[in-house]
Amino acid sequence: MKIVTASVVVLSGIAGTAQATCGPEPDACLLEDGAYHVVLPDTETSATPMVMFLHGWGSSGEGTLKNTGLVNSLLARGYALVAPTGSRSVGSGNGHGWSFYPGWEGRDEIDFLQRVRDDAAERFDLDEDHAVLAGFSGGGFMVNYLACAEPAAFTAYAPVSGGFWRPHPTDCAGPVQLFHTHGWRDTTVPLEGRFLGGGQFQQGDIFAGLEIWRAANKCPDEKATEFSETDAFWRRAWTGCAPESALEFALFPGGHSVPPGWADMVLDWFEDSLTN
């Protein structure tokens, strides 16, 4: 793929940041079958770690950048934000979703997101060995399905308010480092799941999804072994699982959202997992 030299501009509304632009369309980096946005931290270091964040249903990569609390938290920690746009058009506007459900026609999102990872790493000197794939709602579902199919594609996974749909996968390809966060009052993606499309689809049970991950990580027991609290988050973790794996679950008292403090909590967990 041809690499386009990037220029840097100030992103309005986000302090101390630089948004990278590339390709013929302002602010978007273009692949042959999709686009992504990048925001870079204001640092001079090479091989910058990255968080690729997948938007929820009806949003876009550009829409991800409007969550200034999330963006500022990642940049303050020295991480680049990579924000791809899903392939499924939603409604009459510019909203998009992800083709995560097995059997859906359309772009191979798992392949696309790995190509975004590689393209962003080459264009902006990002570190593929320190790469977190995260996402909210529909983006959180996409994170789970990619982690299940290609566990080594990213260093760690951090879905928010998104798991699997029914029928759940029977198993996943291998151990992962995964931190799932969910709102106790979430009624859009309830912890127990719900039917969509007049009963055509069914969101899965989040706890059943965690059972799949415990099996993939070869955890010795069903019950969690560590419990902690970070601000409003109630956390539980499973230890003694496969080497270089990690599995944690956090509840917060709110609903369907990316809660304040999420980014710092997850990055603390990610950085700690790299040293253990």
C-alpha cells in the first residue's frame, strides 16, 4: 500500500492534541474499503502505543473524536487513538455499524481492522506490540468477535457494553487479555441480553460470554479470585489462567455509556498486565 506523508493540525476542543490527516479527504486516512481517523499525543517518542476504539451503532470514527473526555484521557497517557468507521450504513445520515455477526454480508471487519492497525502503525510509527482494541456497544460486540477469532491480532481487548449475540460462539481460538466493562442499569445492552428486530436477533448474556472467555483462557475455576474497586467501578478478575492471559469484569452504576474514568482504569490494567 502506498504510504501518504501525514501533516499535523490542531484538533479543536481537545487540549494538547494533534490530529493526523492523510489522503485526499481531510482528517481521514483511507484504505481501499474504508477509513479511519487518528489523534496523536503531543510527545516526541517513537513507537507510540495505540488504542483502537470502535464506535457504537449509528456513529463513525469521526464521531469517536467528539468524546473529548475519552480522547484527552488516552492522549494524556501517551497513547494514540485510532478510530475506524464501520461498514454498515445506518439510517439516512452518516451513521455506521459493524458487520460482526457471523453470516452477515459485507466487509470482512476482522480483516479490515487488522489492516487499519498495520496502516496506522506504518504511517504514524505506532507500536503494534502495545495495541488495545476497545469499543462501545456495537463496537464492543465487534471487539469480542475479533478477539474470539484472532486473539493475537491485538495485545489486549477492552469492550464496553457489548459481548456476543446468540447463539454464542461454542469456543474461541485462544487465550486473550480482556477487560469487559458494563453498566448495571444498561437497558440498551442488558446484562441478560434482549431480542432485536422483532425477534430476529438476540443479544447474548454477558455472564455467559465471560464463561466462554474463562474457557478460552483455561481458567481453573468459574468463580472470580480477585475483587477490587476503582472509583465507581466494582471489579472482579480471574487469575491462575493460561500464561499471558488476563480476564477482568467491571460494573459501574450507570447505563449505556462509556463512563468517566474508564480509560485510565483500563490503561492501568493493560500496563500492569505487560509487567506480570
